[in-house]
Amino acid sequence: RWIKFEEKVEDGGERWSVPHVPALTLHSLFQLRTCLQKGTMLLDLDATSFKEIIDKALSGQAEEEELQPASRERLAGLLLLQPRHQPTKSLLQLLAELCLFPCRGRNCGCPTGNPPMATSPGCPTTAPAAASLSFQLRNRFRKKIPRGAEAAHVAVGEVEFLEKPFTAFIRLRHGVSLGSLAEVALPSRFLFILLGPPKVKAYHEVGRAMATLLMDELYQRVAWQADHREDLITGMEMFLDELIVLPPGKWDPSARILPPSYLPSPSRRTPVDPPDQQSHGNGDMAAAGNRASPGHPHCGEELERTGRLFGGLLRDIRRKAPWYSSDFSDALHPQCLSAVLYIYLATVTNAITFGGMLGDATANMQGVLESFLGTAFAGFIFCLFSGQPLTILSSTGPVLVFERLLFSFSQDHSLDYLEFRLWIGLWVAFFGMVLVATEASHLVRYFTRFTEEGFCALISLIFIYDSLEKMLSLADTFPINWEYRLDNITSYSCTCNLWWRRLFNPILTCTTTSHLPPLLSMQSPPTTPVGLSRTQCLDLGGHLLGTSCQYVPDVTLISFLLFGGTFLSCAALKHFRSSRYFPAGVRKLVSDFAVILAILASCTIDAILGLETPKLLVPSELKPTNPARGWIIFPFGANPWWVCLVSAVPAVLVTILIFMDQQITAVILNRREYKLQKGAGFHLDLLCVSLLMVVTSVTGLPWYVSATVISLAHMESLRKESETSAPGEHPEFLGIREQRLTGLAIFVLMGVSVFMAPVLKHIPMPVLYGVFLHMGVAALNSIQLLDRARLLLIPAKHQPDLAYLRHVPLRRVHLFTVTQLLCLALLWVLKSTTAAIIFPVMV
């Protein structure tokens, strides 16, 4: 049987072989051409049953194949026998039959000369038709066949009563279901019959050649449109023109060529018949990475200037309005639930991380609670009204650097930080509105792969660096006792010194059996009748004395194990979709919930071990982190009046930063290879971010912009793939589940996280850092820069066969890569210094 690739029945077995690329003999193709030239040809035949087809084929046979009436009747009776199909059974069915019928022998299979068919090879048998139809309905193979498929039947074999071969090629006017002839109940349109005397041995190979020809997409078009025999012959000549011959002795004919990862589209093989479908929005159906110009959405109306004030914004609203209702209905899928849980945990971790750093940089004027509330509010509003709701808003590194510099400047010049920040935010919102009104987002069309890859690589490296830095800092919080010696266990001790009880009982021994290993806990009994724990000693105002007081369990070690285990589990489970274990539905479910399963497994291990690993800390009260501030920032009173005017200068830098950060992320998310169907909304997104700047500035909440890595992770978690794929064919990427509900659910959960502290406090921080590392690595692997960087270390003869290496000299590729890496290093150094405020200009 053939569905894009060939499958054979294994000798003596009851299973189909691995799908493989069919290898044909050149002689069989020449014989097939002869059969088409001289055999019976019936095009657009009107028939409703297989018996009617056979009767018309035998009555309309060519002069060279004139049959005697007796031979014709015997041939008709042979062709009308019910076929016995090769069963497609599950593993459980095979095990059950193995217990019932331990030995079947080699004679159960089809004879060597049995007719193979394009979708239903089988042995002629006298089994009743009802049993065969029942087999068709129960056939598990049906789900592998894509919608709209038809069956083509190829019947070849040796017949003793024929003196010369009988050949017939039949095309029905309409697809007709031919009962139990096919393995799966499908309409049929093409039939090819080749029967002849035993002296000719090439029938089987000719049948394989015919089946392979009918599975070729270009020849299918020819067969559908052919009006005469010559059209089919011409189509076969075109097939032979594209044929590639492997010389004998250079390869093993018995070796099966496995299907390639990607197949060329028929439009690439011939300039005829251009694609009927044109792209809608950014949903171009071309292969990933194909571009007509440097900018991704270069031809879309999203970036065309209208020449009117707010013209681009109005066009975005008109484009997105028809999709608004489907943005909620399209989210009714289990995959969206896994995306919500995955991105929620990543967003929580990001909010806690940046909230803590903001608190340190601004004397708690903005802290973890403000980060939680701001992320929840800004993200919810953005997902509700934006043009690209798949974008996730969050605090970013460049904005954090500006906040730190702004706070230092305010302290040095005795200015009120929050009021100064309020005016800057208002100016940024005004400048953003000006950019929206003048359609400045059309400049996005000039962003090239060079800029996008550099920016995405920088943000990905920040995620990777921050996760590793946080893990390494655990060694300071939970120090490793490098001086511990097992032989000196008898000299270790820890006592509690209570200075206010020296007159009565100067030293009370502090027993810390809950924190010491078994050998350390077996110390001499306390020298006083009172045994105090470490916590009790510190609560009473005492301090610890002794060589074992600084002992800490192996928290650092288990934290690194949880960190690495979570990262490796996420990567392994994410790739479980392409493994060979379990059915496709199970693999897809595990892959969709990969991150959640990895987090649950790591949390379970941490709970079983019971060590005091650092846990997720969520604020439990709705009050400002700094009691000296309120929830509303007033524009006047604390600073001189001229501050509102001077604020426009730093606001220009922040506007550039927000514009670049927002639009580069939007360009990356709206790449053509994601096959988005609902279009982009660059002007609408920038308007939402600008208006949110007003609200977050007035309430003293952090400023938010699109988070590149988290948004990419959100997109990847919503990938759609074809549910039916032929054996040997990879599932086809269909696009992204474009909807608003996952983003809204994520930020609603962010808002209620304040009340979920009893549950979230059990999640270890190393586990979430492992998720951070996974997101950074996944985003880094999605760009071409990493592949080209690997080429610098691979000798030319071992380099992969990449498309651009066929057209661009290797030295030019290396020059491009080295230049990108140098610019990336410059951006990294710039980000790490006080000059980071000019980061967007450097981008």
C-alpha cells in the first residue's frame, strides 16, 4: 500500500513494514509505458460498481488483447473475488492472538504473485462481503488517511489460462465506493489491471511503478485532466524527466530509504499551476523562512501608510474586529490549558524576580506586590484590546536599568522619585500617541533578520544568564561546608550563649538535631537541664557559638539537581511528541503538558526529600511594599514645577526603548513561518502600551512592554499540527491557536496569586529557574544565528546541507555570523554598564 510512501507486508509476518521511499527499476517503468500505449484505456467511465467496471473493461479491451469468451468469463470471475486484506492490528490484539494462535506458519500470507493495491493489497478469497465491510469500519488505519482522500487500485498477477498479458487503465467520472475492494472504505476513481501468463516475471514491479506514479502529485493532475492516451504518456515522460537513477553497486537495493523530514511542494517542481491560495494577513502557507524582502510582514497592509492621522490604527481595528468573537471560541482546546499553566508559572517567576530587583533598586517604592498587580492589570487589558493578544507583557531588563538610574538621579538631586517618574510616563504616553497618529510603525518593515536575531539572542541570553546567576547565588545563601571532616566529628559542637543569664546559667547547649546529620546529632548531652533549639536560642536574644553552628544541609546540591532535572525534563518531554513510544494521542498530550509535568515531578521530589530549599514567596497582603507611599501618585507638590517640562528629555529615551522593544517583539511573533491567519496590529499594540503607561505611572506600578522570550514560549505552546498524517510523514504544522483567552486567564491567575500563597509556597525556586533556562534555550534554538555559530566549529566536509550554504560562499556566512556575534557582545557589555540607557539606540 502507498500513502505518500510505500509499505510492504513483512515476509511471513502480520505487520506492515516501515514506510519508505519506493525504489523502482528503470525497466519496469519502460514496461509500464508500453502497457499504457497498448492496453485498454477507459477515461471518464460511468459505473457504480466494481462488477460493472470489469464488464466494461473486458468488453472494451484493445485489439491486441482480444480474449476468448471462456477466458473472459474466467478473468471476470477472478477479478470479482472478495479480497482478503492484511490486518492492521494494535499491540494488544497481536499479544492476544499470540496466546490463542502461537504458530501460524509462512503459508498464511499472500502468495508471491498476489495483486498489490495502492491502498488495499490483499489476497482474493471467497469470504463474505459483510465480513470485509465490517473489517473496513473497524480498521484503525483509517485515522492515518487525510480527509478527501481517494483510493486507487492496482491489481497485477500471473494467470495460467491467459496466453498474453491483459492491461487496463480506468478512470471513473465520479469517485465511487467499491465495497470491500479497498482496505478502508474510500471512494475510488483510478484502477489499473495487469494480468498475464507466468512466463513474464515483471508484473509485480510494473504494479509498484504504477502505484508510485499515481501517488505522485504532479502525475495525479495529469491523470485527472487527461483526455487521451497520449496525455498519460506525456505525463509519464515528465515523470521520467525528473527521475534520478542510482547506479548499481553504489548502494544496497535491499536498503530502505527512510522518508525525509520535509518534502518539496509540487509548485517548486514545476512553474505550472501557481498556488491558488494567497496569504491572508500573515498566514502565508509558504515554507518556513521564505522571504521576498528583508522584513517579515513586508507585503501586508499592516505596515502600509494611509497618509491620514491614525489611519493605520483604524485599519488595525477594522482588521481585528471580525476575529474578536473567534478569539474566545478558538481557545476551547486542552492545549490552551497547558499553555495557561506553563506561561502563568513563567510569568509569576518573572514578576517575582523583577519585583525583587525593582525593590532593591528603588528602596521598595516598587516591589513584588506592585509587580504582581501591575503585571495582572496591564497584561489583562492588553490581551483584551490589543491587536496581537498572543503577546505577553512583562518587565524587561532595559526598563529595569532605566528605573535604577532614574531613582539614583532623584536621590542625588533631592527629587521625589515617583512624581518625577509620573511625568516621564505621561510624556512617554504622549509621544507614543504621536507615533501611532503618524503611523511610525511602518518603520518595522526595515527590521532585518540581523536586528531580530541579535535582539532575540540578547534577551534569550539574559534569561539563561539570570537563571544560572540565581542558582549560583544559592551557594552564598546556603553555604557548602568545605571544611567538614568526618574524622573530626567528635570535636564539632554548637552552644547557645544567653548573655542575660550568665549570672544563673552562663551556657545553655543548643541542640540542633533537626539540622545536623546523624553523626553530628549524637553529641554529648547538654550541660544544662534546658535544651534550646536554634530558633528558640535566637528568639531569646542569644547567639550561637561553636564549630558546627554554620552547618547547612545540602540545599545547594539538591537545588542544582532540581534545577537541572527540571530543565532536562522539560526538553525531553517536549520532544516526546516525535518519539516512537505510545500512541500519537498520548505523545501529543505529554508534549503539550511537558513543562507542567516536569514541575509537578520536581515538586514531588522536593516534598519527599523534605529539605529546606528556597520556595516561591508571594505577597499575601494588598498594601504597598513601602508604607511611605500610597496607591495614587499626585503630579504636583513634592517637586518643583519645572520638573514636568524637564521630564520630556528622559521620556524621549524611554519612548525609543519602548518602541524598539515592543515592535521588534511584535515582528518576531508575526513571522510568516508561524502562519498566523488573523493578521497583526502594530499600531493598536503600541496604542495599548502607551495608554497603559499612563495608568501604571499614576498608580506607581512598574512599566510594561512585550516580553520576547515569554511571548515566544506562549506561541510555541499553542502550535497546531495535523491530526492525521500518512505513515512515515511528519505531522504538518498548521499554525498557532490565535485567541485571547489564554492570555486573559494567565493574568487573572496573576491577580489572584496574592490569595494563592498557601499553595504556591510549596514550589521551589530552583524548579522555576529551570523553566527559565528552558525558555531561554528554546528561544535561542529558534534563531538561525545559533546554527551559523556552530558552523564556525565544524569542518567544511562535516557541515550540514543547509540551503543558504548552497548559494552563499562560506566565508561570507562566517563574516555575517562574526559581525552579529560582535554586535551581540557589544550590546551585552552596554547592558551591563551605566550607559545601558542608550541600549535602544544601539539596537
